[in-house]
Amino acid sequence: MDDRILKVQMLGGFAVDYGDSPVVMTEARNSKMVQLFQYLLVNRNKMVRQTELIDVLLEDEKCGNPTGTLKNIVYRLRKLLMAVGIPKGVIVYKKSAYGLFGDVIYDIDVERFEQIAREIQDGEMDDDVRLELCLTASDLYKGEFLKKASAEPWVMTKSVYYQERYVTSLLHAFTIVQKSKQYDRLLPALKKAVKMYPYEEDIYLMYISCLHELGRTKDAVAKYEEVASMLYDDLGIGPPDRLRALYKRITSGLNEEANSVIDIRSKLSEKHSARGPYYTNIESFSSIFQFVVRHMERSGKSVFLMLCTFSELDGTPPKIGSRMSKVSLAFQEAVRLTCRKGDVYTRYSPSQFLLMLMELKHESCDVVANRLRHCFYRMPRMSKVRLTCKYVSAADMDNILQGVDLRDYEIDWKIDPEQAEREEEERIMVDQEQAWVEAPEHHRKR
């Protein structure tokens, strides 16, 4: 390896090596000296006026002598570079401007990435060559541009630019593999992309499509469920229309012909016999409900829909993010522990779940809601969440649509401090009793 090569990583972190000697480590703090180095690297072979550098480096700082401060930062950067053998003249000063020049060979990842992205966009080549370039660009893109400095305006602009280039290269690759059916070549790159940008719609749409086209429909559906849940918890929105349409397409049929009905039966079966009701997404829930209503006309058995809404005690929805996620998980656990395997439930909105209660009497809905509420409030830190349950019989829905004034049953449980204290005492007693039962006999004490 030529010991005069200055190798720079700016995507997914910042690291600089000169030959075999590290100049800046990825874990180094983002000091003013490092920021100056980054800015000069991005503007390599250009002279940058010191007033511009002062604006970039010292804009938010009260500094009596900004020019002197900048000179001190430049001095420390020169000293750092010279310590590993980089010539002092690499940083040039002329007419109140600084620039990065000198007798050094540069290998900067963003420059190579930009060159490849430009070839993908503008170059004339066959699909195989273009696909290879797309995959090379994906390998080069290790993550966000200068992540530690992402709050800086100039970094933010560059970061958005490189991310757009990255997603565009993946879109080009996806168009190619759609024609060649080489989905397996693109899948690893998309898997990496989904981890880096889980909210980027184009990326997870391509990833789920590739899974489906490779015959991994169950994995595609599982990824859909994961993305939908993430969007509800983190952003407070449901799956976008394009994702819903993709889900309908991938669940409309399988890619392979079945050898026998037994094969189909084994594929349709649940792999593990889980406790509690069956969870599905809102699209499947809607289809199941329509079938059940049809069946109900023959069987005469009742079906109830129960809408469960959780909010803070002041009536506002739980905050988007970890709070919403914890409340949602606690509610789903309460449903799993209290409802029957023959029931079905889904997430209807970020703060709402919809239950389909099968073969139930009208008065039993109060019992279900009470049992569900009791279990939910015994979950850690859920006593300050307000739970509202509304239910209606599927048999009454035609009358509702015709304008008949039917009662809308609502169980609205509000926790006051005394009630919360009583429930906490009850929970502790139950936990102690359970611990005593599970303890070895010689450790039990009355």
C-alpha cells in the first residue's frame, strides 16, 4: 500500500488514515479542529475564505478575536497531520483563505460514491454493469454523512443529498432486478438499508417486494406487520397506501403450485399454538369480519366488535415513541391473557385496538371489558392510563346504518389515587402469593 494515501471515511462516521497510521479515529470527539478538517476535505482543492470558516466553526460562540481563534485551530490541525508524516504544506493559506492541497493522494469515500452515483444516473451501459455499480454504491454507503456533526447546517444539507443519491441507486437496482428476476442479489443491500432508514417508504417497499418475489411471503408479511407497528408507535400514523396495496398483492396468492391439500394445510397452520386471541392486521381483520358476519346469518351465533382506546388521564393520546410502544405492548399482553383463542383483534389506530368477540352474550361484553381493564392496569406503570371500551353487536350494525338510535355501550375507567393505591396493593399481594407457590418447599414461610 502506498504510504502517502490519505484514506477518509465520511459516510457512517468520520475516520482518517494516512498509510497505516490513524489520523482521526471514528470514536474521536467532534472538536473544532476535526470540524475544520472535515470542511476542508469536503472543499478539497478549493480556497475557502476565513470569514466562511469562522461562520461555520464559530457562529454560535462568543469570540473576541475569531480570526486568532481560527488560526489557532489551523495550527492544531497542522500539528496533528504532521505527527503522522503528512507534509505541513497540505494546508495552504493565501489571501485570507485556507485550502487543502499538497503532495498527498486522497481516497475519500464520498468522492467515490458521488462518482459512481453520477455514472449510474448518466452513463450509457447495460443492465448488468449498472446493477454492479448500484451494489458498489450501496457497499460504499455505510450510513449518514458525518453523523456526529449532523446538527450543523452544512452537514445536514450534504447528508440529505447523499441519502437521496443512495436511495436513487437502490431504486435503479430494483428496476433492473424486476426485469432480470435477480432479487437475491439486491436483498442484502435492502436489508442493510432498512436498518439504516426504517422510515424510508421506498426502501421497505422494495425490501418487502423482494422477499415476496423470492417466495418468502411469510417473511414479507411479518415485515409488513413490523413496519406497520413501528409507524403506529413511533410516528403515530398507519401504513401508507402503497404499503397497504403491496400487502394485498402479496397475500392474494402464493408463488408456487401445491402438490396436495396436505401441503397447503401445513403452510396455513400456525407454527406454534399461542395463547390468547388471534392477532392480524386491519386488512385481514376486515376480511375475517365480513366472513364471520356471513356465517353468523346461518349459525345464529353472536359476534361483537369492541373498540378499545387508551389515553392519558387528561384525555390526550400517549406520546408517540417509547411511551406509545409500552402502552401498546401492555395492552396486547392484557388481551393475550384475558381473551379467548377464538377471538380476533387488530390495531386500528396508534392508540386504538379492535376486538372481534365470538359467540358472546350481550351482558358478557361488560365482563370481558372489566377483565381486560383489570389485567391491563396490573401491568407495570399502566395505572395512569385511561382505558375506554365501546362495543356493538354485529347483528345491530344494519340497524345502526339505517339510522336506528341504538345504545353505544361504553366502559370508561378512570383511576384516582386511592384506587391506584388499592390496585397496587392487590398486585403486590398476588405477586407475593405467586412467589411463595413457586418457591422451593424449604424456603416457604407463612
